[in-house]
Amino acid sequence: MIALLCGILLVVAVGWAQRGPFYQGRSLRAWLRGFDGETGEARRRSAEAIGHMGPGVVPRLIPQLAHARPGPEPKWKQWVRDLVSRQSVVKIAPFRRIDERCEALAALDALGPDARAAVPALEGLLHEKPPDHRALIVLARIGPDAVPVLNRALTNDERVIRMGARACLDAMRSHSDLMFPKTPEDAEFMRRTCKFNLLVLQGAFREYKAQHPEEVLPDSFEGLSN
């Protein structure tokens, strides 16, 4: 009985330790789930909490980068959601897909230079098939320790990675708000990822325009809708 009790306590202790560390009574896992929150406030609170936890959480975040990105939603889930939406008797909370890799990326981004130990793992994401370009903005936030990786990415096999690396290096040199946000709102990973994607699109448009001088094109790709 004593051995059984000790075994149970050991399992509980290991499970509890795996949930840590803690900040304000919430585990690291709980704060990571906040990056999947629907509101910017929830995501900003998670970023602040990760910042308080510090570089000690990086070894726990690196394995999470290996998680695959969510694929297309299964058709049966689409069917169930559509069926439920057509009636008003049964109410079911909307199904939310958890992107555990994105949670880890957002947490590493919040740590900035303190996440330097994750640089090799982040570089690995640039060589996946397909590559995960979100790793670029995190590398840029880490700063000088990640510059060699960004320079190597300029010769990546994938065009989106080459253009993204160039955009990140330019933003770092110009001390852009993208890499050096002035407010917690501007620092939010999701918002900055959208800005980063826009920069890559702008760079792709400029490159296409330079390669096709015979075409009459607007000064920016936003004008293509006119």
C-alpha cells in the first residue's frame, strides 16, 4: 500500500511539474492557450506572463515547435458545425483549432533576445516542406544572435523564405516598429505577423514589377484592385 501510494504521488508530482512553471497561479500551458484567445487583451496578457517567466521556459517551448501545423478541418466537423448553426435548440461552443506551434512561436517572440537558445530549432522550421515563414519574425525579434540565420535564409530554396528574410533584415536595420514595437498592442504576435506578411507581399510585387517592365502596373500592389 505504501509503495502504491508513493507511486501515485510520484505520478501526480510529475504531472504537476510538467504543467509548470507558474505565474499568478496559472501554469505555462494555461498561458500558452491564451495566445489562441479571441481577444487581443488575452494574447497580450499571455505575452506579459511569458516575459515574467523568462528564458527558463525556452527548453519547454522548443519541443512544441516540432508540432505539425493544423491541416484542413475534417469534413465531418464542418458538417456538424453547419448542422448546429441551422437550429436554435442545442447550443454548442464553436470548435477552436489549437495551433501549438503558433503558441510556442508567440511565446518565444514575447521573450525576444531571451529566446536565443531556440535559434537552431527556429532555423529548422525554415527548411520544412513547406517551410514555416512565421519563424522568421521570431528570429528577427531575438536580435543579433539570429542574424546569421537570417543571412543564410537569403539563399533558401523557397522564395517566400528568401523574401521574408530580406524583409526582416531591412526592418531590423531601419529599427522598424515591426521589430521594435512601442506599445503592447503593437507587440502582439498576431498583429505583427500580419504586418510582416504585408511587407513580404509588397516585396514580391516590387520584384515582379522590376522583372516585367513592359507591363503597366500601379506603384503598389494595393492599386491592383482599382
